[in-house]
Amino acid sequence: MLLNAFEKRLVTGCLRRIVQRRLDATRLLKLGGPVDGGTVLEIGCGRGFGVEAALDIFGAKQVHAFDDDREMVGLAQRELTKRGLMGGAFAPRIWHGSVHQIQAPSGEYDAVFDYQVLHHVTDWRGALEEIARVMKPGATLYLVESLRAFVEHPLWGRWMNHPTEDRFTDIMLLEELNRQGFTVQAQRGWGKQLLWLVASRN
Ligand SMILES: C[S@@+](CC[C@H](N)C(=O)[O-])C[C@H]1O[C@@H](n2cnc3c(N)ncnc32)[C@H](O)[C@@H]1O
């Protein structure tokens, strides 16, 4: 589901870059360690701050990323060009596409990053299956998500546009990851609202 104007402003603003690098990426790095040289995928890349973090915080060699919103794809390409990251043999590849049908062969990636995308997806279980498909055995999933209590919160929940049916709690997400053959390595929550998690694909 595409973002409303308020959330789009939030995730494309400079503050989002600071939060994503200093809080989300730093915490995921502590939980799961670096990627060190692999090819990684970011789903729902927004303005591209996660692509930059995959390269300079996690040490990925190459990053592929996509977003369902064409405007986001354009913003990410501009942002990464501005930061001098779009040149050379290992330049990031950014495309328009959906997590329901990832344009990549099975077993392609050493790691996948999900920064706040799955809770926007109606069939989040199907999305996880598709993510698992493109990961190598042993690859790492780095995930930051808003949980049901956040999406349904009477204050901040109503400012944003999310699917309302079948939103996941931390337990539901952990159970589904387990069912789909992931092993959770480490996690950290902010109450029942937000979850940072690292898991490996068996
Ligand atoms: C909350 S924003 C997060 C953006 C970025 N990952 C960040 O952390 O700043 C969610 C992003 O997921 C994208 N998105 C929503 N549904 C999607 C889908 N089915 N496939 C791919 N991207 C999707 C939206 O367009 C948006 O850019």
C-alpha cells in the first residue's frame, strides 16, 4: 500500500536519514554484524537511505533495491547520484517493483533489508515467502517493523495509511519466520510497537 502524503514527507525528509542510520542501521548492525562484501537487496527502499547504509555501514559490495512507488524510485536514484554512489561496476541497481514478485532469481542474495515495509503489505506472509525465495541458504534478513499496536495506535496510527486487517504482532512475525525456515538470531523491541530483528535463512 502506498504512503499517504504525511508519511511520504516523513520518510523522504532529512530526519529519516538520521534516524535510519543512527538508530535502525546501527541497531541492526549490533544485532547481526556486517554483511562484508556480499550482494544485498533492500525491499521498499524509499529515498535510498538504506542503500547508502548497506554500503557504508554494513560493508555490502553491491546493493539492489526496489520500491512499489515510482516516485520513490526516482528520489532514490537522485539521492544516490548526489552522494556519488551511482557510478562504477558495483553501482546500486534500483527498480520499480513489488515485494510480491521480486525481479531476481532464487537464491541470489547474501542479505535482505526490510526497513518498515512489511506492515504496509496486505499479504505480509506471501511477501516473506518471496523474500525467502531470493535469499541464499544462510543469508541474513535485517528487519525493522512497526507492529500491530503501532499501526492501530489511536494517536500516530491514524496519521498514516496502513492496511487494517491481519496486522502482525511480534509473536505472529516470529512464528511466521520460524514456519518459513528462518532462525531468529537476535531481536530488540520497543514495547509491543516496534521490532528490530535479525534472522538467517536455513
Ligand atoms: C514506511 S516506507 C519506508 C521507506 C524506507 N524503507 C525507509 O525506511 O525510509 C514504506 C515503503 O515501502 C514501499 N512499499 C509499500 N508496499 C510495497 C510493496 N508491495 N512492494 C515494494 N515496496 C512497497 C512504499 O512505497 C514505501 O516507500
